[in-house]
Amino acid sequence: MLTIICGENTIAAYNFFLERKKEFIDKKYEVLEIKPEAFEELVTWQSENLSLFTKKRVFFTRNLNKKINKKNERTLNFISQIAKDKNINIFDFEESIEKRNIKIQKNVLIKEFKLPTSIFNFLDSFYPGNFKNVIKNLNLLLETTAVELIFFMVTKRIRQLLMVKFNNKINGIQLWQLKKLNSQAKLWSKKSLIKLYQSLFQLEIKEKTSNNPFELKKSLELLFSYLL
């Protein structure tokens, strides 16, 4: 059995992924981390030693979707075989991928975590000269949404605006979304977008290395006040 955990709400999806892992650990299962490249080997193990998979084992992997190529029937057959096999239990975490973009849908349990509508309203209001509305929307959003998720989505939106500004293709978005991004990108200069993206990247490094003297919320407010 293959369970795919996905969705734009990456934090909620990843927390669910970790919760499933903890549940199996608590149930005394042997929890094994595997790479997507190991799937072929996993199928071989199963065919050669079925008793191996009657034990209490569960497998966790990440970004299996990248491994799937519809033109490669062999890979699809391997994954389809695992998805249908009740003796194998695998959880796959897909970062920032919506259900509709998962390449294999049959015989698979897909758990999608969607973002609240309010976060898109916040992201759409993100442009120079709109600082007061951005801060207002930020504080409202923080009542229901983790600041880490807001930071992640702002960074993603600025990256998308940069891609639009430099005429780069954005995969996985619909035409109406592209039109929206084009309209928002026109409100920004290339220089401002690059500066903001660089600042967000530096802030991310400080967060990961615990070198940020401020809380993430305060850091975002300071950054927005300077660049909006």
C-alpha cells in the first residue's frame, strides 16, 4: 500500500508525515527510511522473500513523484506493484505538490493538505506601497496560520514573480494563476524583487542556523517595512 502525503500546505503535510512515523514507532513497528531509487530493489526483495514483509515493518520515503516517468513503463510497474501490495506499507512525502500533479493516482491513497484561502489573499496584496495592508493581513493570518508557513509562501511567491519578470516558465500552474502573477509582477521592479528575494534567503539562513536575533514574525515585519 502506498500513501502519498502532499499539498501546498507543506508544514501541515510534513507534520502529518512525522506523526504517522511516530505512530508506527509507538506501535513497535520497524520504521525504515528508503530512497525512491530503492523501489526496484524493494520489489525484488519481496518476490524473493515474502516472509520478510510479514514482519511489522513500514517504509517512509520522500519525493517519489520525481522518480516517476510515465514514459518509463518499468518504473511505473514497480511502483504500481507496490501500491497494490497489502504486505508493504509505504508513506511518501511530496513537498509543495498538489494532488492533481501526482503522476500515479490508481491504487494509491493521497492525503492532500491545502492552504487556507486567506493566505492567497495575503500573497496577492504583496506589492510595493501596500505595506499597511500587508501588515494588517499578516496579523490576521497569524491567528490561524504558522509564521513558518507564511514565510515559506512569501518566498515562493517572490520566486514566482521573479520567474515571470525574467520570462522563465513556471511549471504546475494554471493560466488564470499565471495572469495573476503577471499583473502582480508589473507592480514590482526587477531590482526590488531581487533585493527582497535575497533578503528572504538570508533570513532563512539565519533561521536555520539559529542566528536570528529576532522572532521570525518581527523579522518579517522589519523586512516588509524596509522593502514595501
